[in-house]
Amino acid sequence: MNNNFIDVLVIGGGVVGLAIAKTFAAEKRDVLVVERENTFGSVTSSRNSGVIHAGVYYDQDSLKAKFCAPGNKRIYEYCNKFRIPHFNTGKFIVACSKDEIPKLDEIYEKAGDNGVEGIKRVTRDYVSQVEPLVECEEGLFVPSSGIVDQASLMRSYLGELELSGSIAYNSKFIKSELKNNVHVSTVLNEGNEIKIESSILINAAGLYAEDVAKSISSMDKTLIPKTYFAKGNYFETSKDLNIRHLIYPIPNEASLGLHLGLDIGMQVRFGPDVEWIDEINYDVDENRLESFYNDIRKYIPTFDKGLLKKGYSGVRPKLKNRGEGKSDFIIQGEEIHKSKNLINLFGIESPGLTSSLVLGEHIVELVS
Ligand SMILES: Cc1cc2nc3c(=O)[nH]c(=O)nc-3n(C[C@H](O)[C@H](O)[C@H](O)COP(=O)(O)OP(=O)(O)OC[C@H]3O[C@@H](n4cnc5c(N)ncnc54)[C@H](O)[C@@H]3O)c2cc1C
């Protein structure tokens, strides 16, 4: 067994763990990320819509609202600075029936509360002039929404991290104990147990953050929230529909609605939907195609079902179960759990990608 001492140990090499780690590295702190997979960001951070969210939906006092709108600005600045492929596409949120119009009013107000700039009401004629395939009763145009190539973004975070730190793949965090204010963690690397001592321990394990927190002996277990899993499935089409904006229906309790997204090559995909699951799996059930088709037709009535094919899926770590309402991020520092220099991040679902840079800065401030 080896003994290693470092300043900061980050558990999880997803977009959030990498953003936190590279922010520590920028302060010349000695930082190590342990990632149990054989590469970075292969879990939720590559199984999402890749949307740079504007921050229109979230309740004003939520952490999602706190991080998303500033995160949006920061991601664009970062992408421009480091030449990360991205597009500021803008998006339409569409009310497809008259009863949905009051929901647009609510979103419009929330967007204002959250400091989202430039959002405007648009008529059905305006929407159909800009996107002729899309039909609705009324809409909102959100100019600051866009898309980013997540892999390039994470590669850039990794490059910055490596200025003063590193990442260890195939390295699974097993447990940690606090001894004389030092976190002594056990990591399993290719069958070998390695002890790593660190002043600071960050749990950015995404879907597995609850399990990781339970393995930290100094953690008060009553403070660990239960994580529920809501899979989001996608269906795609390889035909160029000549749509260049993101199209979102009215959101529901668990998701932003089955939207039309674009990848960086402008290929259209639809989703994610919401499928509550007990065990994490990424299978996409072909039988969901019919319900996708029905939802898509609400805003693209002429859509040809034959164009749809099964895509991928991602799993949201939800802190509220089906029917219990919206869940928010939970970030726990010493002031909550009384364990020295330990931060847990729970429920980092959407807009975690958009928020990653500001989340990283927030976490570093919390322990500085
Ligand atoms: C369907 C879907 C669509 C989404 N769309 C968007 C979007 O358009 N825009 C947006 O802003 N956000 C979106 N999100 C949210 C965004 O993808 C996440 O918030 C973000 O990827 C979370 O990053 P993370 O680093 O916290 O988690 P992850 O990417 O899951 O990374 C956690 C890492 O920890 C590792 N790990 C776990 N346990 C251990 C252990 N014991 N030891 C070592 N390593 C461990 C895992 O292998 C993993 O790599 C979406 C999410 C989903 C599910």
C-alpha cells in the first residue's frame, strides 16, 4: 500500500468534478481527481443534451437559479477563449395549446427574476417564419440558449487541471476517515488499495454521490439525501430538418419537456423523456417511439414518424421522487455536516453542465 499526501482529492471526473479540480489547480493547489471509469466524463456528462441553458425555469431562491444564468455567460466566454465548439442557437419555448399560455407567462416572469437577458414574447407567425416546421399558439424566444461540445469542454478543463494536478482513471473511491483534520481515503486502482491523504475532500460522484457520502466515516449519515433515478431517453433522426433553433415545449415537474435539441453538427435529436428507474441502466426501449412521435407532433405536426430512430439515454440524479415536486442541487459544506473541509454535491442534474464553471468557483470559495 502506498501513502500519498495531497491538498485536494476530488471524487469523480465528470464535468463538475473537473471544473472544481481545475479551479483548485488554477490556485496552484495540488489536486488529484479519482475517476472509477477508464476515461473522464463518460457517465452523465456525456449523456445529456449539451445545452447551454439560459436559466429561465428555476425558482428564484434555488441553487439552480443561482448558478445557471451566470454559468451561461461564463461558458460562452470560456468557449470563445479556448475555442471550444459551440453555437449560440437561441431557443423557442412553445405553448402548443391555449391552456399552456399562462405557463409561458410564468416562465417569462421567472426568467426576469433570474436575470436572464433578452427573452421576448413571440407570436405563432413569428415562430413559423423563423422555423417553418414548428407550429404553436404562442412562444418565448430565449437568445442566450445554445449548445456546446461537452467532450471538448471537458478536455479543456482537463488540460487546465493538468497544470497543477492530475486525474487517475480506473480508480474507485472506497472510503474515507478523518484523522487529525486529514482525510485518509482508500482508492481501489486496478485491484490495488491505495491510501490518499488530503486536506480537502470533494464528493462530485454524480449519480453515486449518495453511496460515496455513506462511505465517508466523518459524515453524519442522517444528512445524506436519498437519490432517485430518472432516466432520460433520446430518439434521433439523421435527416437534416433545416431547424437551427432549440425547440422546447412547456416543462413538466421532472423535466424540461421532450424537446428538439441539436448536436454540434446540427443533427436533430428529441428528448429526454422521463422514465423513473430503480437501478441505473442506459437501455432505450424501442416501444417509447410512439409516445415520442405523439409529443413531437404537438409542435411539428408534419413530422414523419419513419425518421425516428433510437438514440441514447442519460440518468438524472433526483433528490425528490416521482410526484414529489422539483428537486434542486444540494451542496453540503462544513457548516452543514461539521466535517472539516469536506464538500458533497448531490442531485447535480440539469443545468449542471451549464453551471460547471461557476459551481467550480463556488466550491473552491467554500473551502478557502
Ligand atoms: C438526460 C440528461 C440531459 C441533460 N441535459 C443537460 C443540458 O442540456 N445542459 C446542462 O447544463 N445539463 C444537462 N444535464 C445535466 C448534466 O449532464 C449534469 O449536471 C452533469 O453532467 C453532472 O456532472 P457531474 O460531474 O456531477 O456527474 P458525472 O458526469 O456523473 O460524473 C461523476 C463521475 O464520478 C465518477 N464516480 C462515481 N463514483 C465514483 C467512485 N466511487 N470513485 C471514483 N469515481 C466515481 C463517475 O464514474 C463519473 O464519471 C443533463 C442530464 C441528463 C441526465
